[in-house]
Amino acid sequence: MASPKLSVIIPVHNESACIGPLWKRLFPVLDRIGPSWEVVFIDDGSRDDTLDVIRSLSRTEPRIGAISFSRNFGKEIAIAAGLDHARGSAVVIMDADLQHPPEMIEAFVERWQQGYDMVYGQRTDRSDETRVKRGFAHLFYRLFARFGEIGLPEGAGDFRLVDRKGVEVLRTMGEKARFSKGLYAWIGFKSTGVPFAVEERRIGTTKWSFRKLFRFAFDGIAAFSTVPLRIWTYLGFLISFLSIATALYFLIRTLLFGTDLPGFPSLIISIMFFSGIQLMSLGIIGEYVGRIFAEVKRRPLYVVAERIGGAAEVSNSLVPESYQQRRA
């Protein structure tokens, strides 16, 4: 098949109810853009009939294809797989739950044709979220801007268009603990944002719990900064300084006023406090060591169980032959 002008990557996980409504809105948009396009669904180990729904669509529209994982590898890995298999001159990444309006793709393509290599959807408000969630999101962007290697546009997510040259750079990044938002910013290129309002999710429920979001935020900071490690170095120096100052204080007090009766509660509190500091510092070091361990094993990012449609053909040798198991 000739390479299309535009590829649309859509990671899905148990989203069978969303695919029909999504396609009804997405197809007219792609039809207005032109005939040279493809849609590549990445089935991230769905346990419902998501893959069957995609297979039915592919029979009626040959420009629809899919890559099905052997198990759930996570959204960040699904995006990486989509970039491996997308063949378009420009690649759009979006979610299937219609919170990313398909109509925005036309604005993305227009900016791309104006010469921008990266066009991202920039969320205009978070009024649909709780105050706590908004506060943590704002805190994350501030921490990342302060301590990260690069800055992130606030409100920018995975909903974006990436030019082919940016896609090729992203494909060379085989790291396991992926933080795609940071990778998009790290590669550079001429970028611009397009404001949009996130639509309410009408079908299904979100897969992102507060625990997963917190873990994702920590992965992002750890992937682009060593500040969590340096904090404990600074804290160690501070505690050492305070301990020396405290020792001098008690030495002078003992010389002037004599020895006080030792306090058992203060001793226990001190032991528990410093033990906690040591365990937390070891935990942070362990997080980084764990990432190193995952990288040196050199396991593939994902395993493909099935491919559907001609649009899901492997585009070049960056995807190992061992991934290719079966084609529908």
C-alpha cells in the first residue's frame, strides 16, 4: 500500500461501546481532509469485544487497521506501538472516548500545512475535575517546569499531530518507563497549541484512578530529572548540620547546668524520624535502580498477538520480526 498522508492512532482498552460513536464523528472529518488517510487502533489487551468491533469496521473500510497486544501493556506503550506502525506523513494521536473531539483534527492539519511539526491540543479549562485534582495537576506542571530537563505546555496531552520526522525520532526511543508528554517536548521541533474543551465522557468510565495518575506523574518527573535523588543528598547535609548543632547545644548546656535525666520519648521519636528518612531515601534510589534494571534487560516494549487490515502493516525494520505472529 502507498503511504497515506495522514495516520490516526487510537489506543483502546475495553472501549467497544465507544468505537461506533467515535467512527461516526471521525469518518466525516477524515473524508473532508482527503482520501489519503489510515486509522490504526491499538488494542491494549482488551477483555471485551473491542477487537471484534474493530474487525467488523475494517471489513467495510480497508483504511482501518489494528494492532492487538498479547496482554495489557499500558497506554504509553500503546502509543509507542502506534508510532511504530503508522505510515502517514503526519500522525494524529487521540483517545477513543470522544473527550478528544475528532473535529479538531482539521485544525491540526491546517497548522501542520502552515509549517508546524508538532500541533497539540491544549486544554482550556478543568472545570469538570475536582478542586483537588486540579490542584495536583497545576502542582505537577510547576514541579516539572522547575526541576525537569524541559518545560511542558500546561494543558497539553497526548491529543496532537506529529510530523513524520518527529515520529521517526520518537521511534528510536525504546525506554520502558515512558512519559510521552515529556518525549514530545524533548524532541523539540516547531510546535504550536490549539485550544479545545474536553468533552464529557458519555460512554464507559475512565481507566485513570488517582493512584495511577500519581504514579504517572512520578514517572514523568523521574524520567526527566534527577532532583528526587539530589533532594536526599541535600536533606542529608541538612540533618547532619542540625545534629552537629544539637550536639553543641547539649554539650554547652551540660557544661553549664549539668546532665539532665535522659528522655525516653524523645529518643524513640528521633530513632523513628531518622529511620523514616533513611527508608524514604532508599525507596527513591530503588525507584531509579528499578528503572535501570528494566532497561538493561532489553525486553521488547510490547508483543503483538494479531494484526488486522492492510493499514496495520509494519512500516520498516524498527519493529522486530518476532513481533509478527499472526495477521487477520
